[in-house]
Amino acid sequence: MLFWPVLLFNEGNGVKAAEVARLKGEMQALERAAGQKGCNITFRSY
């Protein structure tokens, strides 16, 4: 018997690393676009 929520968290490190890399790229693109448009937006990383 398998507890079904386990399936939701069983993606593997490769999938999570790819998602983090994608999100980081999106954040960097937003930072560049904001700078080009003169927006006063800042991003903080924790």
C-alpha cells in the first residue's frame, strides 16, 4: 500500500534543480527588463 501524497513529492533532485534553474533565469530576465525600462524594482534572495 502506498500513501498517495508521497507521489507528489517523489520528483527527484534533477526535476527540482531544473525548476530552480528555470525560475532563476526568469528572475534574471525580469531584472534586466526592469532595468532597461527604468523601473525601481529590487529582488532579494534568502
